[in-house]
Amino acid sequence: MNKTTHTIVVAVVTIIAVLSVQTVWHHYYPPDGRHQDKRIHKPLSSQDSVEARQAARDFFNAMRDGDWAAVAKSWPPNAPKGRQFDDIFNDRLKDMISGLEIVSMGAPYREGGNPSVLIPYEVRFKSGDTQSNNLRMMKDSAGQSHWEGGF
């Protein structure tokens, strides 16, 4: 195969690849917004934001105080069978997180169409180590906030 033929073949394959990717992209992600990016942060109303921060603060304060009954009340009602509160919050973990201090809490938000609320936080453990993450909270039909992960 000579140099010219090789260049033409590479160009044709490249054009076919680009057109195929564009076709597939527009087929699966139409411009009408039906497939929104789930990572888009949606701010909460001021009332929902205050409630989410308070739920997160109550959750962290219960851990700080070693109030494991209060922490257990925040356990998700739909937790997988066999994974009870004490399976996750064993004595070693309870000892590590009791006495934690809230360093900061960011503005709560939702991601895409997800109904749970994410509350950015930073906590300091009694060991001096810090941890930053997003606490995921969800309200049940009775208005009780439940921890969904992110700790």
C-alpha cells in the first residue's frame, strides 16, 4: 500500500468514526434534556437547606455524644437485610467517631433527579484526623431524615 492510499484509508476511517460517535451521542443524549447529567448540582430552597443542615448536624452531634440510639434512628428504613446498625457501627468505629467535631458544613444540594440531599462536610476526629465528604440524607414520608451514606 503506497503512502497516498494509506492516507486516504486513514482519513475515511476517521470520518466514519467521527460520524458514528456523533450519531450515537445524539441518539442517547438528545438535546431536549431528557437525559440530564446526574452530576448537575441543584440548590435547595432556603427552608429545605436549613432542614438538611440541621438533620446532618443532629446526626454528627449524636455520633459525637455517643448517642447510638439516636444515630440508629437515622438508619435507612430500606437498609439491606442482614446489615443492621451494629454491623456497620461496631465498637471500634464507635470509639473512633465518638467525640468528633464538625469543622465545616457546605450548602446542601441535590444531584440531578436524585431525591436525596447531599451535605458537604468536614469533621475532625478525637485523633486529630479530618475527613471531608458529602453526607447523603433522605426524608421518609413521615418527614424523618435518614442517613443514606457518605460517611
